[in-house]
Amino acid sequence: MGIKSKTPKVNQVNEFKEIANNFANPLEIVREAISNSIDARSNLICLHFDIVDHFGEELFRVIIKDNGKGMNEDELESFFDLGNSTKIGDKDVIGEKGHGTKVYFHSRQVNLTTYKNGKCIKAKMKDIYKSLNQNIIPTYEYEITDSELDKSGTEIEIIGYNLNKYSAFKHAILKDYILWKTKFGAIDKVFDITTFNDYKISLKGLDVDTPEQIEFGHIFPQESDTANKLFEIHNNNAPDYFCKKWIEVGILPNFPHIKYQSVFYVEGKNIKYSYNPMLRRQGYKAPDDSYTIQDRYGLWLTKDFIPIQRKNEWIVSKGSEYTKFHAFFNCQNFKLTANRGSVEATTPEILQDIEKKVREIYDSIINSDEYAILDWLQGEAKGYDTVKKEKREYERRKKYALKQKVAEFKGVKLYEPQLESGVHALLMQLSILEPDLFPFEMIDYNTNTGIDILVKEKNNLSIDQSRIYYVELKNFLDKTFNHSFEYLHSIVCWDTKILDGDEIVDIQEKKRVLHIVNPESTTDHTRYFLDDPRDERRIVVYVLKDFLKEKLNIDFRPRQTK
């Protein structure tokens, strides 16, 4: 039969559709536009978003304009082609796969005008997404005319982008994306790289009328003052204003030809709030699509100094300790997925070596003298906060004590309870001063779990021969009872507003009715019972405020201040 050979075929339409749809976040058009303009050495980029009327239909429009080198005919072809990049092998550029501009194909129409070497090229691609869905590769038309020799740059108009869905293209969202996810938010400047220092973007989101000029570079805060100065100014909030920077550059341990650059900032939350308006926090109305510190901060891996992917698990195995960090690790040997959203295409051995190096840097930081300052500030702040709380509690308690009602019985001062613990203290005093006041004997007290007091009937029998019951203490008894009635002998409370005939429900949803029996004589007292018609056992309620006055003539009155 003989040996046969065939060249594998590529379904071109499916590849175009796959790449165009691979950009899951519609904002990625911003990243690709900025990367292409910077690769063209443009130092002024316009990104304007608006809605235009197209024969009565409102269409979302993206305008990208730069003053870069422009394109010639070959470069125009590369712009529209898939995988045919003129930048392949150029280490000084960001994009080289020929995939990025395909995000523009997620639209109805692309109009392009570019100037280079005295030529002007105008190109137009219509019905892009419609054609792809009909399994047709869209075509583009272009014409070349003469222009001024010194004129260069490119303007791209994208109409009906993202299937005409545009809610994400508000100004604050776009600006945040630019400063965190694009080359314009790159960390170059922290390493004293000045190549792009004079680069600027004119940005206008859908919800604003006036463009804003954005300067190149990710925003980093200034390092904070000394610990003593921080504490002097901010007291117990001092840790929230701490800011310290660590920079380390070097080569990977097992790959000495691979360089890295890293910067780790440790920042308090108020430092982050001072420069990042997208952070949600109490008392502040953040813009749409705002996020928390946990959502955004930690360790970012970067290529071309552009943040690509967070890897907080490399520095913290659990918990939210990573939120202190605003950290970046750059390596040009990261291999990115087609949509530039992940470094997982990198050789595993290189990734493992990078992870090990990141961990070494992290460990050296948290064991450094500078990081110890933050620990000291947190300790001082905690102590200061404790003192403040104690002072507030002291003032509150003193104020209450001056208003507290007291009574005297058998030469001993009794204090009106404020809490359940106060009811217990009063009950203990009464059991000593008037041993026969209650028909039970307390044998155990525990407020940690379950019912408060274990009691036995008053008799001459030992504990192991006696019937044992529970007694629950309440400062104020209400209709919802957070224990079971099942083993309950009595309830001792200071006061209640429950009326005769009202129902009380226990934790098992069982109900009992409160019955109040008025005194029959001047020597008698008001009696309270919780009854259940299906259970002959009555639960006695002692309302101490009334019980002590009627039984022992103990009347609590305001404390005398003189």
C-alpha cells in the first residue's frame, strides 16, 4: 500500500471564534488596546467609550487612538490575521502571538485608520460576529492613500462591541482595570525603570462627559513614619497606617539564566483606602463593581511587569494574612495562556522554583526587624484599645453605680441586679441571710452550659438520695425561653412584663402559660406559675422585685449620694 502523509487541517472559522470568545472579560479589550499602542511606542493613548445612533439603533462604540508608529500594509494584515504577528521574537514588545486583537472581533464592525511613512490606510471589517456565527471568516476592505510624511498613529473604532452590552464600561471600573490589569498599571517605576514615565492615557467612560488623564504606572503608597510617630498620631489605629516596602531582584536558584524582580509592600487598611477608591468599607459609598481588600490584595505574578494572576496560596496556606500584602513577582519566563489571564502554561519546574523563591522572600519579610515593628504596633494598639474599653466600662459602671438601687436587710447591703450574674449574687446573699426563703438547696452553679443552678429539695437526705432539679436565672424574663422546660424546677428572675395568661415558648417549641395568683392576705405574696394542661408539674417563677418586697419588706431605692 505504501506510506501516506497528510498535513493536519485547521478549522479556521472555529479558531477565530474560539480565540474571540476566549476573552471572558469584556474589559480585556482595554488591555489589548494599551499593549498594542505601547508596542507601537505611543506615549498618548485615547480610550473613549460612548453610544452612537446607527439608523435609530443605539450601538456601543469604543474609540482607541494613539500617536504611535502606525501600520503599513503587512502590519495591517497581521492585525486582522490570527497567529500571524509581526512581533514574534521581539523581546521588547508585550504581544507576539497574534491573538490579542481578535478580542475586537467580538463586535459588529471595526473601522481602522492608520498613518505611517507618508501613507494612510483606511480599513473596514463589517458583520464580524454575524459572519463567524455563520461559519464564515469575515473579510476586510482597505485603501491606501498618501499622507503627511511626519504623521503617524492609529485610530480604531469598534461598533457594537461585546454584543452591545456595555454596563461594565463605567469610568471608575475602567480606570481601576487599567491600573491593575494592563501595561499602564505595570510596576516598572518601582524598579527605577523610566521608559514609560511620560506615557499618558485619555480615558472617558460611558458615565462621564470629560476625559481624565491617567499617568503611567501602578499606584504605590509612600512608606510610613517611624513606629513612635505612627502611634503618637494614630494611637490604636497605628497598624492601619503602617506601610513598608521590600524590593528584591535576582536569579532563580535552579535556573540561573532566569531573572526575577519582586516588590512586597505591607500596608495597613487605611493606607489602602487612601489610594484605592474601589475598596468597599463601612461609611463609604464605593463605585459599582467595587471589591474588598480580600478580593484584590496579596501576591500577584507579573510578566512585562503587568499583573497577571494572584497566587496567595504561595505565601499563606490559610487565613487572610495575605491581605496585609500588596506584592508583585515579575519574571519574563512566565508563559501565559492565550487570554493572558494565567501563568499556568509555564514549565512546571520553573513555576516550582519561583514558588520556592517567593516563599523565601515572604519568610524573610515576616522575620525582619521592620515587620516586627508592625507586630509591636499591633500589640500596643491592642493594649491601648483594652485601656480605652476598660475606661469606657469604668465610666459606664460608675454612672450606673451612682444610679443603682440598693436595699438593706439584716445589716447587709443588697444591690439591684443589672445582669444575670447579679441575680445569682443576690440569690446567694439571700440564701445565707434567710435560709428558708426558697424551698430548695443550691448544690451547683454553672453559667457556661445548660441551666444555671442544680438544686435539691430541702430535706435531711443526702444528695445521692435526693431528687435533683434545675433552676434557671434570668435578669429579665420574656416570652422566649432559651432552655427546655423538661427538667426545670423554678425560674428566678429580677423582673418580668409577661402578663397573666401569656404563653412562654421554650427552646423545643413547647409552650406553657403564665398564671399569676394574687396574695390572699397581707402576709401572703404574689405567686407565679408556668402551667401546661398536659403536665401536672408546675414550674414556679420567683420575680424577686415583687417577691422580696412582699415577703421580706425589702424595698430597693436609689443610692444616697451624700
